Amino acid sequence: MKLLRVGTAGSERPALLEGEGDGATVRDLSGVVNDIDGALLSDPDALERIRAAVRAGTLPALDSAGLRIGPPLGRIGKIVCIGLNYHDHAREVGAPIPDEPILFLKNPDTVVGPHDTVLVPRKSVKTDWEVEIAVVIGRTARYLDSAEEGLACVAGYATSHDVSEREWQIERGGTWDKGKNCDTFNPLGPWLVTADEVPDPQALGLRLWVNGELKQEGSTGDQIFGIGEVVRYVSQFMTLYPGDVINTGTPAGVAMGQPEPKPYLRAGDVVELEVEGLGRQRQELKGA
């Protein structure tokens, strides 16, 4: 299923995308479930109610003209991010291949809708782009023993934009968090695609364009640590709960890895990105 949330920011309603391409229809789920969140994703009965409503053809269609698409997940618990998790990205920035996943956190309040405005922070000079596949947790994960157990804890996947301010992340000392937690720095969506519709999460293409120019093109097959292993690894250090999100890293092509003068983002730029099967985002940037 492709689950989404639509409406004004803070007042989104749960919905479902039925069909493909121009013939797709947005269906209202608000009469079936309260929201798309961890409680829903961990409840097989609630998911079956949605599937039963789809089979019965009872879900009303929504007029999608002018309808804002919000983040596909509400009440996110925490966002765990994996740094330098693609071989080609590590090479482009001159970093050694990590022996273990590099972890950092983003606040849930960085999350915005897939087509919402992204703010370039005040005094920023190195705002950068990163297309990623986000993993949404559907069952509690603690001290998992295998990558297979890790994949079994995944409820679904989404396209994620891990926006970063590189000067603050790398040159200002301390942890990476200063450059990762600015307002609007994690557009998410448009959909949350349930795990049963993604048979191989290690075979998905990722692409990102800035002002129409292709900057990133890669595959999750190039990940250093696969998705199941990432979930297993994170569970050794913190408990993952339904509704938590893991951003699993970005392929090569970020501004930081390009020759001088590096083309960092500025107000007025337009970024578009997609993950195969998980939908496309588009953001215009403006000054904070």
C-alpha cells in the first residue's frame, strides 16, 4: 500500500494512493483509521481494515487539485541517520570506508512535506542536498541478532531528503547535529510504501536534480551496510519503536564532493529527488 497524509500542516488526514501515474486516485482513510503513525503500522488489524476497505471499494476519493501532501508519517518518535553509507559517496569526499555504521540523530521537527519549502538557514554558506531511502519501523527492535530480524521490523519505506549545512556539520566542532537539525531539513514522502510492496530494498535507484541538472544517481545496492544490518546495528545501542525512522545514507553527487567552487544551495534553487517506487519530491528554497 502507498499511505500518505494530506491537508494543511499540522492538520493532515490519512489517505491512500490507489493506482499508478495519471490514473492514480487519492482515497480518504479518515473513516477507517485516525492517522498514519507507529500505532497503526504496528497493528495488523488496523492495516487489514485498510485492505478490506480497498477491496470493498468504499473509500471516498479526494479531489487532489491543490491538495497539499504532508509527511506520510505522523508522531515520529526519533530519526536515526546513517552517515557515509555508500561506497561511492565515501570515495567522493575522501573518507575511509567505515568499519561500523556512523550514527547521528535528527529531530522529528525537521520533517516537512515532500513539496514544502526548504529554508536556507541564516548565515549558511554550505547548505547541501542528500537523497535517501528512509526506513519506517513497525515493531519494537532491541538487541536484534541478524539482518533478517532487522528487515522483519521494517513497516515501510519512503523517499527522504537529508538536507545538511556542511560548515556547521564539519567545521564548527562537536557533533554533526548542528548541521543536520535546522528547520525544514528533512522533507519526507510523498508516500509510505508498505514493506510487502518492496521485495528488495537493496535494488532501488535514487536520483536528485538541482535546477533541472542531475546531481545524484545511485542504487541502494551500493550501500556499505544494508538496510537489515542497519536496523540490527542501531538496535544494539537504542531501542527502536514503531514510528521511528532511519535515514539510510546518500549516494555520490552531493555538493561537498564536487570541485571548487562547490555548488551549494541558495535561495531560489529548486531541488527534485526520487527513490524508485517510493515517489518524487520537489522543493523550492528560500532564506530563513
